[in-house]
Amino acid sequence: MSNTQFRSVLGGLLAVGLAITGIATLSETSPEPAPATSEATSFLIQGNDAAQAIDAMKIAATHQLPIINAVAAELTESQVATLKSQGLTLTPNYSVKASGLAWGQRVGYSLASATQMTNADKLHDQYIFGDGVTIVVMDTGVKTMTGIRHDAYGRHRVYGTYNAIRNKTSMTDDEESGHGTHVASVAINSEFDANGRYYGIAPDARLISVKAFDANGAGSYADVIRGLQWSIAYKDSYNIRVLNLSFSADPRSYYWDDPLNQAVMKAWQAGIAVVTSAGNRGAGAFGVGVPGNVPYVITVGAVTDNYTPNDYTDDRLASFSSSGPTVERFVKPDVVAPGGHLMGLMEDKMTLAKNHPEFHDGGKYFMMSGTSQAAGVVTGVVALMLGQNPELTPDDVKCRLMAAAKPARKSDGSWAYSPFQQGAGQVDAEAALKSTATGCANIGLDIEKDLNGTEHYAGPTMINDAGEFYLVDYDSLFWNGTSEGDLSGYSWSDVSRWGSSTPWNDASAWGDASAWGDASAWGDASAWGDASAWGDASAWGDASAWGDASAWGDASAWGDVNIAINIWVDQE
């Protein structure tokens, strides 16, 4: 990518408030047009007086969302204008869809390849199964089939379902899509394959299903945020330690301004390790969406074993796996994990199984690919880690996952893929559990300051004169923003890592493409290494610099764009 091309792309992003278009949806159709302004449209209204303001206007709230100091309501154009004039922040209640699936080969076997590729099977041999840890899978619901309902010892381990769409809890299944069931199965299935390996990464972990998406994988910001709010409220009651979010939406603002991201950050701050899918947009910079663009969380890309589960030499990055960096310069994904043609539980009457019967084995297993499945794998690995070391914080978990990861390397030892494609590398459950690494994730970030608006952050990504991305102090790991690597596979070994960040203090630094494209301006590590250059909090203390809701809250500019649960990609 040339400097001219990069500046053109970046300028386009800035022109629309840093919105990156092209959300992966079930049918990969274009976003729906903006709703007619004469009709009532759902909005999130944020501010200390939001509830009182709509009450005074005799508008009924559809969602109470104190986690982000907000309510949701149906508003007309004139009502939107009135509320904005009162200093409230309004965001369209964007729709969301699930993301992950695939086709390409008829089901011919059902081996538990993910447990083998991640070395989770070695932990299973030591009876390390994720005991006592509760996972929340926020998705389309979960059908409690036998391998999900019972743990490795035959004990019932599913607490039930919170339906965030209906704001109701129940002990019954509430799943029609199959996506949520498959993701949960990848994480915790206690059944064995033909070789006696568990299908699930953490077969003893407990489960709560939070349903925020319907049979077609569609949901909304308000429903997802309400599900996050519920998970935080009940985390201590059920020992909720891991939260799986296998969906992805286009960023429409900086990460800290997005209401859904704010709720995700609250979950991380509350002590829940959040695992998100990178998305299924494939090669190309800026491909990681919301909430995977949150720098704190564990964002997961996908690899495939190339249909040779016993031959690691041809394992490779999946072509559908989304790449970074984020607009705020953070390296994403953080790690990659098996996400190609994984076998998981799904009844044949589920929507996905009916739409793609060739990938159902005729019994109860379904083959599916996507970063959703990869996120399910890492969700299980995190449960294994916390089952053995419950004192670990989310930052500790992320640090050890990345420190123990194995990047793909060529025969000469160089990286086969850039960090913006594979993060720190492929997860290794055994190495992560044995790791004693500390303080190596989210370095320089302060989530409290980020949430209260006193300071926001930029990552270590730079760009050189050739328009290639690279990392401060890792200038040999550069990337031209396009697909690279072949399909022959690489060796996954040895770790390299990074993790620095600096306060984000000058929006003009992004607005001036020439400053970004000039390596002399950004390439001097000393400029980044000097804390005094970035440490003046007074430059960031004025929230009004980021408080203009017009770029984010104008429905006519943003429309009702889909968020994706990563539903279907070609099988790999």
C-alpha cells in the first residue's frame, strides 16, 4: 500500500467519523438504508438526566442501561433534536448480527482437532477441566444437548438462560439459530471423539447462556448492553469469570466513544475476562470491529489445520480471519486459535443446520468455521487457566495467553504473518497455564481513566515511507496491509510480544495524513519512549474535546447498520 493510497483510506475514515464499512452479515448484503426520519427510531440516550428527560417528554424507555448511564427509547426526529439540545448523547440503537460459519467440504470426520492443536488435551490428561469457572456465552441462545448439559463427570452444569431481548431469565432452552450452541460446544463439550479426546476445551466449566440474538443472528446494541449489564450484576452469584462475545460490528467512532464498547470495558473492569472474535472480513488493515477493537479485551483470529489434524506443519492462518491494526493504532488480534471446520453440537432442526445440511453429520454434530469458533476455543482455554489459578485478573490472563502463544514462523525463523494478522501467535493452553508471566498486557492503559473520559490511549503501530505498518521497537515486523503467506503452512513456535500504549491526546495527529505517512515523524522510538512527551494528563482532561455527539449520534449519517455474530464463511 502506497502512502497516497493509505492517506486516501485514512482520510475516508476520518471523513465519516472513523467508520469502517463492510460488516460481515449472514447473507453478506449491504447495510440497510437509514430509517425514515418521520418514523420513530430506537436510540441510546446517555447522560445523567437521560431518564428524567424522556420521562418529561412522556417517552417510554425500552431499556434501562445504568451500566453506561443510559436508557433506550423510540424517538422521532424532533425528539432527537430536543434531547440533543439538552446536552445528552444520542446513539442509534444499531442492529447486530452473529458471525461465523462455512462451507467447502462435506462432513467426513468428527475429530476433536482444537483440543489437540492447543495442547488442551495434555491438560485433560492431568484432569484439568476448568472446574468451578462459569462461562457466559452471549449469542443466539444455547440448546443444552448432552455434552453441554453435563460436565466431564456427568454433573449438571448449566445454570439457565437470561434472555436480554425479553429481559427474562429461565431454565429452559431458547435457541433456534444453532450458532450459540456451536460456540458453547467448542468451549465446553464433555463428549469424546473417536480417539477419546474431549471435543470441548474446558469440559467441566459451568455455563450461562445470555441470549441477545434471534434465530437469524440479529440483535441490537441495547439488547447486547443489557446482557452485559446482567452478566456483571450476577458475576459474583455465579462466579462468572469468562465472557464470550462472538460477534463483530464496524467501528463508527473511537473505541472509547462506542456505547457497546463502554459496557464491555465495564465487564473487564469488573474482573470478567472478555474474549471476542476478530471478525471474518479476511485480509486487509482495519478489519477488526466492535467490540474486538477494545484494547483491553482478548481478541481472537483463526487458524486452520488444513484438514490434517496430525500434521502441524501445514497449519496456517485462515483466509477469512480479520486483521488489524485498529484506528487507534493497537495491534489486533491478540492471539489466534483453531477456527477452521470445527465440529460442534447442533440439532438438525436449527436454522443453520437446515440452511446447510451438508455440514451436519446426520446425528448431532455440525461443522463450522469462523473466528466465532476460535473465540470459543480461547474461552475454554481461559476457563482452564482460571480453574487452576482463580486469583488471576483479566490482565493476567491476557498476559499469559500472549506470552505463551506461538507465532507462525518460516523456515528461516522470520514471522510468516504480521502481528496484525496473527497477534502474538497461536494459543497454547498448556504453556499458558504453566506461565508465570505478569505485567505484559495492557501496559500503560488505565481503564478507570478511559471510562471516565480523563484519558484515552493509542497503540504502538506506525507506518513507514512505503506505507507499511510496523511496531515501535519491532520495525522488522512490517506489513503492507494485504494478504501474505501461502497455504502450505508454517511452524508455530517461540514467542515475541509487545504491549505498550500511550495517551491519545491530539485528534489532529490522525487528521493529518502526511504526519502519519512520514516515517521520520513517527519512526523515532525515542519520541514514543519518553513518557514526558505523552504524560501530561492536562492535555486529555478536557472531555469536551471528545464530547461532540453529532458525529456519532446522527441517525441520518449512520443508519441502522448490522453488527455481525460472524455467521458464515467458507470452510477451511
